[in-house]
Amino acid sequence: MSDVYSQQSVEELEEKIEEIKTALDNAKQADLAKALSNQLTELRTALAKKRAA
């Protein structure tokens, strides 16, 4: 066990794990939102080019 966490209770450790899991989920959602936004921009650009042609 890491010395950093050895003095924390089981409850404190479980709470910290949940906090990190939530932060990780939020980061994944942010990455997905950015990727979808980029894809949407590319699709809109392609559509505009086809309409202008």
C-alpha cells in the first residue's frame, strides 16, 4: 500500500476512487464532445462545398 494513502480510512479511499472515476468519465465525455464537434464542423464544411459547386 502506498504510504500516501495508508493513513486514510476505507471510506475515504472509496470516496476518492469514486471522485477519480467521475473525473475520468467527465474527461472522456469532454473528449467525445470535442471529437463530435470536429466531425460536425467537417460535415458542415463538406455540405457547404457541395452546395456551392
